[in-house]
Amino acid sequence: FNSLPAVPIFHPGSLLLLVNDYGQTAGRELIPNTALGVLLLIIAALLAYSGVRRNLSHNPLCVCLSLTLSALWCGSGLVHILVGQGVAQPRIAMVPGLAAFALTLLIIGTVGVLQKEVVLSVIAFAISLACAHQIAGLCTVTFGQGATAANYLLVCFLGAYFGSGRLLSYITNGQVQLPGTELRKKGEPASTQAQEQNDFTPVGLAMNLLSASVLACRLLGVVLELSAGLVPWLWTAGVFQLAVCVLSYRAMDTLMATFYGFTAVLKFAEGYSLLLAHFGYEPYSPVPFPTVFSVLFFVLALFSTQKSIADCLYQLFYVAYCISIAAQPRGFFQGGTQGVQAAIFVASALMLLVTLYNKVSPNRVPTGEGLLKALLARTSRFTLRPHDKELHAPYLGFSRYADAEVLGHASSVLAAFAITATVGSGGPLAVLVLPWAVVPGGLLQLLCGSVAFARGKTLESTAFTFYGIMWTVWGLTRYGGLYGDTRGFNLAVGIICFMLFNCFVTVGALFLNKAWFASSLTFQLILISFLLDAVGALPYGYDIGVTIIFGLVSFYCFLACLFNSSFETPQLPLGEPFIKLSGFGGGKDSCPHVPARKASSVHQIAEIMKHGGICGMPTDTVYVLVAACNQPEAVEKAYKTKVQAQDRPMSLWISSLKQLEPSKHLINPVLWDFMKAAWPSSISMVIPRGPWMDLFGLENSAKYIGTPQSIAIRNPDCTVATHLMNLVGPIAVTSANPTGEADTTHHNQVYAKLGDKVDGVLCDGPSPENIASTVVDCTKIESGQIGFFRVGVIPKSKVLQIFEEVQKKHSVGQVNPSFESDLSEDQEEGQHETEPVTLEGPISQSEENPVNEEDESL
């Protein structure tokens, strides 16, 4: 039961609500609403963190339950705070949200029953019934909250039982375990399909169901009016969908990340409208924005057919929703939009059931998955891009995310068309522009900038972050009621500063592509319109014209990025850069970038190294920079590519122990057998320097490898590296990144970081591991001691197991079978004289925490 460790995390919130419901009487609250709300928010934050961490075990049902309960208690906590402050009425504010979560948890419990996840299903059913009983208690005062508390009591019992079971197992080191609390063995890997899927999609569907429930409740007569007390549910859904958006990028799912980014905008706009209504405004949504939004949803729905037909049809509901907003001036408060939301409620419930079931069950419900691929296979005009590890390459940053440019350009389109609205006599707050401009233009652009930064895309990250700040500042100033009489010199100076900064972005775009240059240049025209408006010299129609031009350019970038990420051929052109320099995107003509999987490519790199070149190479961990040991000038060149090179000595790699055979007599027998047992692997061994190094032809460059006392040597478990070393001999190795920077995890990063210092690169896409090798101290191995400088890919226990087997071999020795009986008698007589063997020495660094540097600086 891989979900069992998560069971105790449902205990605190359930215990809190259990105590509150049991102690509550008519007219008296045990815990004040405000205090209860704050406690629920804290528990919701912890539960959300646990749900995200649960994703590492690839259990979609547990992830969905954890994050759904986190959203339930987050929204409930905010509502309790509003009730405590006298802003909202409990019945009107609580019922729509509780109804949505009662249905969501019922669906999760049903899927749990079908998959025999008994514990999770019981928890889901219990809290679903608690929500239903709470609704009954709010609608009928005489019903009481005893039934609600009884359901939470069941969850508390389960949490206490499994928590005690895990604690007891930990204390007794697994010797004592309560029945049913056993965990899945760590050696049992998750399937490849489970590792590649997006486990957070059901959570996004649950948030769509929540917002639809809130808006459709008035149409169905559940509540009489849409009040400010419903805002927490809508904004909770928006926040969680932004989280799903980010986590979908982490799961390499661009389409779902873009979709939930779009729906998050709607949630914030809906909540903002209800908030304004509380202060006496009746905001109307200008026609251009929802119309453009419906076009974006439609385009995204068409491309979602590559995932499944069901996803496409579901997203078409949001096309209809945006059209209904454009058709009715008061948008969310009128029957048309609320009717579409009722349909979205039903569709979201069905999609949640099907999606969650398909993620956890080997028997899938047909959704039209793969239908587009089958249709396009009949024609040669369109070729879908394969969903392999190169789909979202290059990874130039410190972490792996899918490309967020699709959402970033779409956000620019939304923000641009939003500000074309005219402020009438009712003031800026009477026009529903602020959430349309600030959320997509500001919040989503900042999110895209963060993702681009994580991917190492400097210009895109800078541009999206800058645009996000500009749209946020201008949106709040112009449409937040802050503009007023502030036109003048001070505002103009601020806009001029933004214009100067955008000039740098525009110059940088010259080195990227023509599409980005056009986007940054037209944004400069928008900034000019802001400046002219600030000084009172804006020509009539200029601002609308330039925003439409910028919106159209951004729409083309959105369409091109979406199309090019979906199809391998044909491609919509983004244009070559106006100026080409070395680094990423340049220099590949002078520095060969060849595929590592081809033998001819490895031979080409070997020839470069035989003539004194240094090259980037993939390994079983991260990318490294290598030079042939028999080329002393190349070893010195590789050493000097590093800043403060004296702090980063190089290591020595061999293809097999055969390359050390001529010097075997100079190496300790225990060390030799330890090497033989441990290699090839991701284990580096630090051994004493000695005359055996003269074998490799290093000459004076030997001083650059290791320290005066020791040297790190390794035989990697990597076919490409082994083949290359068989051609050129042993190699000197250092990390393929400047000193102090993160490890290089993709071949595009090698030239981008080191430039013309590299003479060739073997390309093999993303690194298989982001953790460096395990470094073992073998300098005292003759005395029976080994230590650990670093614990990396290979765990310490595995290394000690290998060393213990080698020790046993040398302590017993190789004995002739005819003398075994005599030897055993001698051993029994002299047993009291035998001293124990020390298996390990002191550990110089942390034993458990791996580090992410490939430098063997020992």
C-alpha cells in the first residue's frame, strides 16, 4: 500500500473539525470562527505540501485526495474567517463549496473502491458524508452537527491507527508492524508510464467543478444571490489551478498547463466580480476580451485532440462559456453564463471520474486517445512530434520544466486586448478589466518568467518577468482606481524607465529570433502610448491601434509555439536571429555537435581528442569535459577552462581495468579487487598517487589531476564514455561548467557555458541522473578502512556491501579444498588471537545528502 504513509496527514484537520462539531451547541461556538479559519489554513498548507510530495510515489489517487482536502479546508478556512468578521453568512457562503467537494470526494472514493484502495476510499467517503451532513446542518438548525463529527471521528481513528503503526515500525526498525500498515518495498519501481503521466490533472478538474458549483447554485435555487462570501471558494480554485499549472510544467505537460492557466484567470475574474458587487458596483465585461479568450480556448482545444478527443470536447465548454460572457453585459450574474457553468459542473464531474480511473487502472475507459495520431499517420504532410526526452529540449537551467512560451504569449494577447476597453462614466471599477489585465498579463507572465528562468532561458525569462511587472503596475494604476489626477511628470518618469529597460530586451531579441524582436518592439509602442497618455498628448485611437498590433503579434507567437511543439513537420517560422554569436544557438559550425548514439560520431570526437582537443561528453550522471591523458597540452587546456582551477583538480577515468593491467603490481591487491568488484559504476575512488601514473603519458600535466597525495579514478557505467576511452585511452575529466555554477545536464549547455573553449560535443539529450557520483576514500584501504567524501547515485550501504565481500575474500584467502579441514581446526584454535576487520573509516562529509557537483575536488 504505497498510499498508507499519507493516511496520518488527514488526521489533524479531521480532529480539529471533530472537536469543533462535537463541542458546538445552538448559539455557541466552541472555537471562534476566525481562529478556526486560521487553523484550517495552516493545516491546508501542510496537506498541500504533502500532496505534492506524494507525487514522487506516483499515486494519483492519493495525490488527488490530499490536494482536494487541502482545497476544501483552505476554502472553508477563508469562509470561517469572513463569517467571524461578520462579512458573510454561513449558509450562503458554505453550501456551494461543500456541495462541490461532497461530489468530488464521492468520485475519489468510488475510484478507490474500484482499485481496492480501501483506506483512501473510506477516508474519501467519510469526509464526503461529513460535507453532506454539514450542508444539512446549515439548512436545518435542528439537524445538529453530531453526524458530521461522527464521520470525522472515523478518519481520526484511521489516522491514529496508521500513524501508530508507522511509528511502531520505525522504533522497532521494522520488527513490529500493525496489520495492514506494511509499505511497498523501496526496490519496487513505479512503471515508466506512471513516471511520465501528469498526476495533477484530476485536481484541476476538481477546481473547475468547484467554481461551476458556486456559480450554478444561484441558477438552481440553492442560494438566492451570489455574495462576497463565495469569493474564497473561487479564489481558492484559482490558486490551486495556478499550482496545477506549475506542476504540469514540471510533468512536461504543456497543453494541460496552458489550459489550467487559462481557467485560473476565469476563477480570479469571477471572484473579483462578486467582490465588486459587495461594494455596490455592477461590473460589465467588455466584448473584445471574452471573444479573444474564446478564440484562445478554441485553438487550445483543437491541439488537445493529440491527447484525447474527450479533452478537446471538455475544453469546448469553456469556449461556450467565454461566448456567453461576451453576449451578456453583466456576465457572471446572468442566467446564460450560469447555465453554461451548470453544464461545466456535469462535464467536470464526468471528466474527473474518467481521468482519475484511467490514471490508476490498467483497464482504461476509451477517450479517443491516439485518434489524431492514427489519422495523421495516413498523410505525409503533418508529422506529430514524438513525446520523447527531446520534446522540451534544451534544458539550459537548473531544473527540468516544459516550455512555458505558449502560455506567456497567450497572456500577452489577453492583457493587450483587455486594455482596449474604454472607461465610462461609472469609473474604472465598473469595467471588468483589472483581473483580465493583471492576472494573465501580470501573474501568469511572472509564472512563465520563473519557468523560463528554471529552464535557463535568460532573455525569455527577463522579458516575461518585465512584461508581468509592467502589466501589473499599469493595470492597477489605470483600472484599479489609482490613476485619477496622477497624470504628470512623476508617472512619465516611471514609464520612461520601463521603456529604457525594454530597449535592452529588444536588443537582446536581435540574437534570438525575429518573432521575439517583433514582440518586444511592438510592446515598446504600447509603452509609448502609456507615456503619451501620462503627459496628456495621446492621439485618438493610437493606444487601441498599437495594442491590437501587439496582440496580433503575440497571437502569432502563441500559435507558432503551440504548433511547433505539437508537429515536427511542418513548422511555423519564428525567423532566424538578426545577429548570430557563439554560445547557445551559435558556434555549432566551428564546434561539432554530434549524436552520441552513432559510432561514427564517437570516432569523430576521438580524432579531435587525439589531436589535442577537449570535448563535452555525456556520462551515467551529468555532462563532463574530457581530454586524452596522452595529450598533456589538452589536459592543461581542460584544467585552465575552470576559474580557480587549483580548487577543482581533475579526475582520471578508464574504460576498464585492462588499462591498468601494466601497473597492477604497483597497486594494493585489496584495492585492485575492490575496483574489480565495484566497477563499472557511478563510484569514484580516491587512491594514493604513485609511479603507476607514468603509464598514461601525462608528463608535466600529471600535476593537474588530483592532489599531490591522491587522485580520483573511475570506470563509468556509460557505453559512450567506454567506447571513447577504448579509442583514445584513459582520459582526464572535469565538470563541463564554470566554477560555482550548476552541473551541466544537457548537451546544449556545454557550449553555452564554455563557448570556444570546447572543440566538440557528444550530444545525448538530458542527463539520466542529476546527482553526481559516489566518492569513496580508499587511501587507507590497506588497513581495512574506507571513507566517503560524497554519497551520490550509489548508496553508502551498497558500497560497504561490496567492500565487505572483498574483505572476506582476502581474510580467508584462496584455499586448496584438501586443506580446508586443517585450516578450520587452526582457525578454531587461534580464534581468540584474531582481530576484527574495520569495514569503514570516518566519514569526511555527510553520509546521506547527495551533492550536485561532478567536480572530483578531492
